[in-house]
Amino acid sequence: MNMTFVLFGATGDLAKRKIFPALFNLFTDNKMPESFSIIGLGRREMAHDVFQKQVEQSIETFSRRKAADRAALDKFLGAFRYSALDVNRPEDYTKLLELVEQREKELNLPQNRMFYLSVGPEFFDVIASNIKASGLGSTSGWKRLIIEKPFGRDLASARELNEKLSKSFTEEEIYRIDHYLGKPMVQNLEVLENANPVLHALWTNRYISNVQITASETVGVEERAGYYDTSGALRDMFQNHMLQLLMMIAMQLPKESNPEDVRNKKRMVMESLRPLQQDDISSQIVLGQYGAGEMNGKPVPGYQDEPGVAPGTQNNTFIAAKLWIDSEFWRGVPFYIRTGKRMAEKSTRIVIEFKDPLDQPLRKVDETAVPNLLVIEIGPKEGITLQLNSKDPKHEGKFEPVYVNCFSSLEDMPEAYENLIHDAMRGDGTFFAHWNEVELSWQWVQPILDAVEKGELPLHTYPAGSYGPKAAFDLLGDHVWWLDNDT
Ligand code: NAD
């Protein structure tokens, strides 16, 4: 798998914070190919050694591993070259092709070329077509394209983008990063269910009462207001990351699965997701926007008062949804999803609540009884907790909850980008978003976008530092959101 890694947007923030450190950590873990060339591209002119210095600084600042010795670091940095490129200038691609070919010759590399577009989505199309037109994409080895969300801003624009990209790359050659799919605990879900007969036996609508998926952030809009104010929680989190988590937890994989199985099963989940009817939208979807509040005892402004946000903006910073999967397996089990900014805790987690084992709800028998919960913590801590009932030794006839849990030590865990770049280099598309999934996700979300556009969905205000608007709690009816401090 010796190859050339061409990075568009190599002077940008994502490259500096995530991509260079990921490549370096793969290198120190001996997961990079034996021989490789990395070519960084940005608008301004820069000498190769100045670029290498920038890469070194990014590793020093952001990498989970530091260089063990100078020689290893120099070997890694020696693979980097830089070329100035304006995405719209065909002659810059010709110059890039010359550099790629020169390095392939010097290092005796096969023509395996990975193109990573760490640039705004408005450039995806022009770059892909120039890769084709310049001959960069005509290789005797493989070529692959890595792109990152947003993949469109609604169903029509996503289809249009895909149509354009497919003129230069086949679906098998496109690796759409959803970095939630690179998180170790998400990659662990299949093993958790299939390698544990205890859980596998209970993994059915006979025993599961409901499934909750939460991704809550404590930060506000930060410096991203320009982008976020036109995107919101619905486009920025829900359509991609949250629905991907839903697919990952709901798919039913055979014991031994391959990437094809994963794609098929994820598609089947999306195809069985009950479409939102016009009349259901307001009873299944809650949108919110944070108002002023307190975080860690300090007052913080509401979204409307954040710098860069349009005056009077109706953008959503929170969404909660109730979804139904009409498959034999999940029929009757509601899936609750919520995500938002400026919430009380930072947590990405999936909670599976099991049904009460008795005919009568257990809590009616004794209000100290709790439901069995399986809590899968995806971030920032990673772990699994099972909530059980035990006899309270001090109070006759009462229960007390006990927790069986394990938390992985976060030290030295591979980051999502490492896992994903490594998979893409090996040609393993298991943990990438296939076009079918992207299209079906937009299709499900489109009625919500339409309702927002027409002003048909109320926007609930919630105080910064809270768990979201009251309407998000009412959405669950008899169920409750299980919060971090419950388990
Ligand atoms: P950035 O603005 O920091 O960097 C953009 C890069 O694009 C720079 O290297 C710049 O030189 C290059 N560029 C811009 N216009 C160009 C042109 N005409 N020709 C050639 N190069 C040009 O952006 P970023 O934060 O690195 O994000 C890159 C992409 O990744 C965006 O689409 C963003 O939405 C996405 N993304 C970023 C993050 C993150 O954490 N920063 C996370 C997820 C997704």
C-alpha cells in the first residue's frame, strides 16, 4: 500500500489540529506504509522546509504522542513536500502532477494516490474535476478521495454534489468522513453486541423499552458563527453524526461481517425509518435555541447575542427527536435523539433502557427500583455501565441501584482521524458514510427543513447550562432522559 497522500487545505486548521498529528501517530505505530510521500497544498507559496517546520509545530502542539527521537521525526518530516495551488487554476494541477510523479520516481512508489480535501465543500467539485482533467486521477494504481461533511445542505444539493463528484470518482473510491464513526467506542458496538451472549440475547424489542442517543456540548457557537448560523444543530449534527449513531446501534450484523454487510445493514435501518408525516413533525421534533444562562457559575450570553450571529436569527442550536424503526426487530421501540450546544454537560452516549421485568412496572412495586440500563459512553470518557437493582441491606424491602462498569483509560487511545485515515489507506470503507446513507438521511430530514423554512416548527428557548427546553422532556411521554449524573 505504498502511496502518495495529497492534502488540499494543508495550511488550514483541520490539517494542523487533526490530520498531521494523525499521520504522525500512525507513523509511530508503524501503521504508515513502508514508503510514502505526502504533498501539502495551500494558496500561498511556501518552501518545502518551511512547510515541514509547520508540520513539526502541529505535532508538538496537537499530537497525543511526541517524537521519541529526532531521527524518527526527521524521517517522517522528510516525506513532506509543498506546492502552492489555487483550486481554480488548471496549471497548478499540472505542476502538482509533476511533483507527484517526481516523488513517485524518487521513492519508487506505485501510482496509488489518496486525495484528502480539507477545504470548504464549495471546492469539492472543482478539485475533483481538475484531478480528472489534469491526469492526476489517471493512475496505474488506485485513487481515492477523502471528503468531510457537510455533504450538501439539503437533499437536492447533496444529490447535486454527489452527481458532480461521481464524474471523477466512483462510489468505492469516495471516503466520506464522519468522525463519529472513527471513535473507538462506536467501532466497538458490533463486538459489544455480538461477542457478549448476555447482551445479544437481550438485544430485541422484547426486552428493550427505548434507546436514547445524546450528543451534548457545553460550548456555544464559538468562532464558527458564520457557518453555524446557516447550518444549526439539524444540519451540523443531526443529519450526519446522530443518524450515523442511530444506524450503528440499530443495525443487525451477522456474526462475521464485511464492509458490504455494514453498508447494507445501515441502509436497511434508514429504509425502515418511519418517514415523518406533515402532522407528526411537531409531535416528534423539538427545536431549541439557547438563551442567556450560566456555565460553571459564570454568566454566558444567549445565542442571539453571540458575535457573528444574524440579528433576530431563528437558527436552532438544539434538536430532540423521536424516531421509529419499522422493522420486525425494532418495532415498538422508540429511539430518542438529542443534541445541542451550551448544555449542562459534555457527553456523547447511547443509553439502552430495558423493559421492567415484572408484569407491573417495577417502580410501582417499589419506587426505589430502577430500570436496567446499558449506558455506552462514547466521549469524552469512554466506557460501558450496566445499571442493575440490588437489595438494599439497610432498608427492609427496598432496592438500591448497583453499577457494573468499565472505563477505558483514555491515555494513548488512537484518535478518530487516525482510525479513519488508516482505514482509507487500506481501502476499508466500513466506517465511512456511503452515499446511500447520506441520501437517505437527507431524505428523512428534508420534511423538517421544509417545516423550518415555512416557520411551522416552534423554536423553544432553553437557558445556557441546562439540559434543553422542557418540550424535549415532554417529547418522551412516560419515558425519561437518562442523564449523566443518574448513572
Ligand atoms: P481553514 O479555513 O482553516 O482552511 C482552509 C484551507 O483551504 C486552507 O489551507 C486554505 O489555504 C485552503 N483554501 C481556501 N481557498 C482555497 C483556494 N481557492 N485554493 C486552494 N486552497 C484554498 O478550514 P478548516 O477548519 O481546516 O476546514 C477545512 C474543511 O474541513 C472545511 O470544509 C470544514 O467544514 C471541514 N471541517 C473542519 C473541522 C475542523 O475541526 N476545523 C472539523 C470538521 C470539518
